[in-house]
Amino acid sequence: MIDKALDGIVLDDIEKLVLYGRSEGVTLDFKEAFPSADHKGTRDFLADVTAFANTDGGDIVIGVREDGNGTAAELVGIDAAGLDEALRRIDDQLRSCIDPRVPLFRVRTVLLANGRAVLVMRVGASLIAPHRVVFDKSSRFYRRGNRSNYEMSTTELRQAFAASSDLPRRIRDLHRKAVEAISGQDMPCRIQDGPTAVLTVAPLSILREARDVDFTREVAVLPPRHTSNLNMVVGLDGLIVHSPIDVETRAVRTWSVNHRLGYLDFAWTVGHHNEGRKLVWPKYFVPELKGIVSFSITRLRSLGIEGPWIAMLTFSGVRDYRIIAGDDYVTDAAWQDPAYLGEVVDDLMSPEALRPFTEGFWRLFGIDQPPASQI
């Protein structure tokens, strides 16, 4: 895979594939020509896509000739005319000939100086693998090897199906640990008592692809509701960034945990006692959620990590708290505590994709139709 966010790939990145003799591998494949529409071309293309999805994801770079040993040798490009129609054809193939459909398939077009184009087709590692190719009265499962695809054995299929059923639980366990950490477990401090949002943002490949991300102070993602006065603590698992510690309680208002495995945890307070009432403030949650998720995806992509993404959210300490919903109308008190709002899986994590969280936030306080400005 090209070590850059797909939307940020430019001509210089493509030229460097040849300049530095980049080789094909488990997450990278070169094609000199666009997949043909004949039987072999269709079968091979579908095998490429599912093999990447069933392994660790990767990039199919079209318009690059390799030297026969898998090393990028020349940028030949493809004719840019008629690409829209060709891409619609393969989209139809992905929809009708892969079961289940792969969750992430995106294309980046990079124009060469001569007017031809190179396509980067990015396939994400899948949470719902294995995917099979259903084509020409056959049903086949593929996996990516070092430089090519191979058909999965019965043993590998059994392992893949078992891993697919177990993977969601293991990913949720990462978030469960983040929730437990707000009490100070295996942390240098704890989160202040009261309503707290706990968020985990990770690539779906988090447990399938080994990473050791160097989260330095310069690239660490800062926590929501932070001020300029932040502390940074190096731990075995990564870099913790938190607000100042209260001397008496050893508690902080917000933190972020930048895990070396390539994912992020956040915890921040969203309410407090106010004139004898226990209140949660939407302004501390809704805009902070949208901002921190968007920035997290941008930062992880800049570090060469791609989606699809999964976000998980829990509220803790909200029992008996309410929201002032406008015109001094006070909602019902929350009674579910802790409250797991579930997970969102998306390849972009746009604000619209996060609606299940913002809507769930209001339902937690008995409001089924939240204000439009607060979702």
C-alpha cells in the first residue's frame, strides 16, 4: 500500500514507485492495463479485490508496468478517456459478483504529464471477511500472498470464518478497556467524577495488521475540550495527553491515548452540577465528537493507516443527569449507566455517519426527536 491517505496521493507519489523501485507485496499490486471486460480479466480483477479484503487490504495501482519480478519499472498510464464508463462496469462487478460486498473500495485518479492516467484502487481490510467471488457458476475464496493471490484452503476458510465471528468482540474489548481506564486503571491519572464520554476510533484492520506507530509529541492527537496547558506521558502502549491533574483528586477533565498499535481512545467530561442540578451539556459532546473523529481519521491517514474505520462510544457516570433542551425545558434523567451507544463502521466517518451516536445521546435522556442543530 502507498503510505499515504488515498485522497492525498499525487503524481510525485506515483513517480516515486518507479524512482525507488517499489516492489509488489501483500498490500501492493501493479497492473499495466485496466482490467479487461472478458472472462479472464473479470475473474482476475475480482480475485485481486477479494484477496486484499480477505487479508490486510491494499492498493491496486493501474498504469504501472513491473519488470517481471514485481518491481515498478515504468509509468505507462492508461487512456483517461472513457474511464467513467469503465469504473461503472467494475462497480457493477463488485456489487453482483462478490459476496458479501467489500466494505471499502475507493479509486484515486492521478493524471500524468502526457495526459494519460494512473489509477490507485484502494481496498480496505474487511471486518466481515471472508469474501467470495461468485462468477461463471463458481464460488471461490482468495487470499493475498507475498506478490500474488491464491485460493484459500479448507483450513484457512475455517480460520477466516472463526476470526470473522470473533473479531467484533475483540475490537469491542479494546473499547471496554478504554472505559475501564477512566477510573485510573493502568493510567497515570483518572477522569473526574461525573458524566463522561469515552470514544475509540480505530481502523478495522487493527487486529489483523501489525503496527508500531511512533506517536511523538508533534503528531499526537490532542483530547477534546483541551486547553493549551496539557501534559504528555509516555507509556508502554503509546502516548497519553491529558489536561492538568487536580492535586487533591488526581483527576483530569480530558485525555487522549495515542496507541502505538494505530488507534485512539478519548475520554472527556460532558456535564457537572449546576446550581444543585445535575446537567449534561450537548455543546460539550456533539461538536467535540464530530471534530475529534474527523481529525483522528485525518491524522491516522497521514501516518499511512487507512479505513474502513470503526468508532465506539460509551457514556459513563450519567445516571440522574439531565439536559436543558431549550427554553428551560429539562429532559428526563438518564438511568442507563454505563450506556454503550454501539459502534459505527464507515470508510469516511463523516458527520452524517456519526448520527447514530448523536441521536443515541439524546435518547439516553428520553428525547426521541432531538433538535436538528444538535445532531
